[in-house]
Amino acid sequence: MNLSLERKIQIGFGAGVAIIVAVGAAALQSTAATVESAAWVAHALEVRADLAAALARLTDAEASARGYVITGDDRFLQPYDSAKLDLVPLVARLNSLTADNPAQRLRLDSLEALIPPRLGRLQRIIDMRRQQGAAAAAGAVATGEGRTLMDEIRRLVARMEDQEQRLLADRSAALQAKARLARLAVLGGTLVAFTLATLASLLVSRELAGRRRAEEAARTAQARFQQLVASSTAVLYATAVTPTGFPPTWVSENVTRIMGYEVAESLAPNWWIDNLHPEDRPRVLAQVPELLSRGELVMEYRFRHKDGTYRWIRDEARLQRDALGTASEVVGAWVDITARRRAEEAVRTSEEQFRILAATANDAIVSANSRGDITYFNPGAERAFGYAAAEAVGQPLTLLIPERFQAAHRAGLTRYLTTGEARVVGKTVELVGRRKDGTEFPVDLSLASWKRGPDVAFTAIIRDITERRRAEAEIRARTAQLEAANKDLEAFSYSVSHDLRAPLRSIDGFSQALQEDYTARLDEEGRSHLRRVRAATKRMEQLIDDLLHLARVSRAELQSEPVDLSALARSIFAELRQREPRRAVEFACADRAPVRGDPRLLRIALENLLGNAWKFTLRRQPAHIEFGSVAQDGRPVYFVRDNGAGFDMAYADKLFGPFQRLHGATEFPGSGIGLATVHRILQRHGGRVWAEAVVDGGATFYFTL
């Protein structure tokens, strides 16, 4: 067919246009596919990073709780509280990122179901530490329930990471394939455009415009990918495979943020090997051949940061092969796991500390499962019960329980597992234990339970209280003896006091009759003797009254209620001043001195102390008396101080005995019973009394309640 040149040009023009359109469409499609593949690669990396972050937060929480169990220091709980707050957005973001992957969603649902029990378990251990102490919380940690949960969480995270890694490998391969296709499409379009440039400049212009649009799309996709990488916690890299090594060809820009190195530094041929920790370098280099044989390799090692410190790195590498199957490139990702390794080390340390604590505890620590079989038996239990741990572990708890109590034990265990009713769990009770030789002994039992997955476990702290029981029995016996002796003494005092009154009345009556009827027949010496007899009977009668008063104080039942000692002191001093209004006595009194005790007996004690101060300041002008309190060892000590006659401290030990006086009756009247009464009252209030004085320099009487 003969075609005109014009027709040929038209046909060529049309064919050129068709070719250019086809090439442009292919280029655009390849570019869009490349952008999409890059986004999916970034998506897989983000999922892996969030999974690693969630696991790190859980590990932080576990280490924080264990640190608090060991030390009781609330500062250890800060990482735990931060982890609880961080986990919620992390899990929410993982839900969003895995919405398109049903298999990953199922695993994430399982992970979500495990996190609250783990955190709840940690919270219970923290609460147990606060409420029951370190031993109970340490026992809860020793069961290993938390470790089981964490192992399950790690397995789930590992499976999800493996899935994302497979997706990452597939998507990376797809990305490279589509990138090559895009390059081929752009190159083909360029050649066609150049070939047809002489036929139609308009078609060339349109082709060039399409090419510019495709390049812009590629640059946009690349920028987006770089932003995703920059915000990731993983450093991405690529290295060539050569006979002499693996020289780096590309490193993501976030290496500067994560490791401190500039990208140019990271591309130095020996940068990676030179910065490996010297202790890890032989091990890591020995593992590299596995990458060539298996096509993938995961390693953990220490790598030097720009600041000179070493960080723990998890390195996951994948080997890429060309079409001929030759190893051509290695791509991989680094994640800084220093925090995780430190947390794991802290967990190991805390577990070791717990093992040491349990091994060195004097008390027996025994754990059992829901079947009542012993799962842990510490050295303290070996000493208490006589069994070796190997003999006891796996045996039922009834091994340690007297036969008459075994049925009640089984019934209680069944009831607790069925209904949750706890009669012993969570409490400290006194029970009876049975040793290997069959002998029985009293024990204090503190029992705790917790969930171990679907199972229930128990830990008991058991203390042998044989010596305590023996001491308590001895104390009760001595107390009974003392009470009997006191009662006998009080009865004797009361009886003697009453029996003495009759002859005293006779003596006083006859002496009064002599004085009234025969005074004129007596000389002065006789009358003096008669006056001395009457004075002696009066003094003896006063002594008997004081002795009866002391007996009543000793027998009176205490009625404890709030009392203001300052108000009592002011009232008593007002009565003293009313009896002797002409005396010049300055009185200082604390504003308030609130205590709890028997108001009647405390008034008697203060009447004696203030009465003595009033009496022994008779020759002072002016006299000064003070009631107040001071703090001693964190407790209030009350005092009555005066500037009176004082006394010699060498005789201070005689002050509080009945009928003990440091001054003559002619100098200062009295019976010697007052301070004995004060001592008895304060002793009954669980307190004590003592004095300090200087001869002619005053005295201070201190007392506590």
C-alpha cells in the first residue's frame, strides 16, 4: 500500500503518541506501586518498633515492682507508673497498625488479654509489700507466675515480630522489584521520547512533562519514606556483599539521633567492626557465616555510641540475592535494647536477691499448688520440719500437718478453691506443725494466695513459736504469783491498818482523859510526856490513814478517759493557795497537757507532787512552783519543779518507798506515803517517776504515762 508522506507522518505520529502514552502509564503505575510498597515497608517497621517498645515497658514495670519489693522505696515505682501510662497508647496504635492483618490482630488480642493480668499481678505484689511486708511480697515473686506471663508475652511478641519480619522481607523485595520496573519504564519512556523527538516536538514535550510528574511522585515517596525512617526507633541499613567483607552502602539518617554518628561516618568501610565491643566482636564475627548460609541472622551485641558508651543492639539482617542466586546485598535494622537489657538484668538481680532472702530467712517459707502439693521448701523450712527440700517438694502439705488436723486442711482448701472463702488465707494464725520425727510444735502461719494462670498457688511463712509459748507461760505464771503476792500484801496492810486503830483510839482517849482530869497533878515534865504521847498517836493515825489510802489506790480499778493534766494542776494549786492565802508562791503551768488515764488517780498523784512542792518551798521568798512537759525520745515527759529545800541525790533511790523520808518530821511534816502513792499510780498507768534535786536548790519530779 502506497501511503503519502503526510499519511506516514500521521501514522508515525499516532504510533508515537500511542507508545508514549503506554510508556507513561506504565511508569506512573510503577511509581505508584513503588510508593505503596515503601509505605508498607515503613508500616512493618513501625509495627516492630511498637512491639519492642511495649515489651520494654512491661519489662520496666516488672523490674520496678521487684525493686520496690526488695527496698520498699517508692522511687522504684516511677518506671512502673510510667509503663502503665505508656502501654495504653502503644496497644491502641498497634490495633490501628494491624487492622489490615487478621492473623496479627488475633495475636494482638491475645497480647492485650495478657497485659492487664501481668500489671494486675505486679500491683498485687506492690500492695502486698505495703501491707504485709517484704517477706510476703518476696514469696509472691518467688512463685514464678509473673515469669510465666512474661514468657507468654515474649512468645507472642516474637511471633508477631517474625510475621512482620516476613512481611518486611516480602515488601522489601517487592519494593526493589517495583523500583527496578519504574526505572525501566522511565528509561524506556525517555528513549522513545528521544527517538520521536524529531517527529513531533509536542509529543516530546508531553512525554517530558509526564516524566517530570513521575519523578516528582518518586521524590515525594522517597521523602515520605525518609520521614518514616527518621521517626523510627530502628536504624535501617544496607551493605554490599564482597569477597572481603560487607561495606555499607546506605544507612538511615536516624543513626545520628540514635547512635550519634553522622551518616557519612557510618558509611566508612570498617565503621561497624571498629565500634563493636571488644568482648563481643569474636562472637559476632563467628555468627556472620550463618547469614550467608541461612539468609537471615539475628544478633545482640554491644556497640559504641558516639559519646564513647556502649549500647546493647538487636541487629536483624536479611541476605538479598540477585537473579542468578548470588548474594548481592544485606539489608537490616538495628534497635537499641539497652533499656530492655538493663531491665532484664534488674529482674535477674531481684530474683537472685529474693532467692538469697528466702535462703537466709530464719522462718520457714513453703509454697504449694492448688492440689496442696509442696512446690518450694526453703532452708528455714528444712530446719523447722527436719525434711530436706528434695524430700518435701512434690509431697502434699499434710506431710507437715498433724493427722487430726488434715481433714480440716483438705476441707478448707476445697472450700477456698470452690467459693473463695478465706479463713486462713491473708491472715496470721497460730497452728500446730509436725516434724519429720513425728513431734509437734506450735507455729505462727501467714498464708497468701495468687493466680498462676488458671491455677491458684499458695505461699506460707511459718515461724516456730515454741520458745514464745514457753516464755508466755512463764510470764503468766510469774504474773499470777505477783498478783497473789500483791493481793496478800494489800490485804495485810488493810488488816493491820484497821487492827491498829482500836488501840490507838484507846491510847488517845486515855491520854486525853489524863490531860483533862489530871493535868494539875502532873509536873511540867509529865505534861510534856503526855503531849508527846497524844502527838504520836495523832501521827500514827495519820500514818494508818495514808497506808489505807495507798492500799485503796493499789486496788482501785482504772477508768481510762481523756484528762488535761494542766487543768488538774491549776485546780490543785488553787486549793493550796486557798488554804494558805498569805504565802507568796509563783506558779507557772503549761497551757495544755492532754493525756489518757484515770482522772481520780491522776489527781491524787498531782496533789502529792504539788503538795510536796508547796510544803518544801515554805522557807523560800518568793517560792516558785512549775508544772510542764518536755519531749524525750519522741514522747512527752511531765514534771513538777520547785525552788525549795531539795535533797541529796545519794538518797534518791529511797524516795518512792513507803515511810521513806529525807527530812525530819519537825522540819517538814509528813508520813512518807505520798511519793509511794505517786509511784504506785504512775506504775499502774504504765509509766514511771524519778527525781533530780540539789540540796537547798530545789527539786524536779519527772513522770511519764
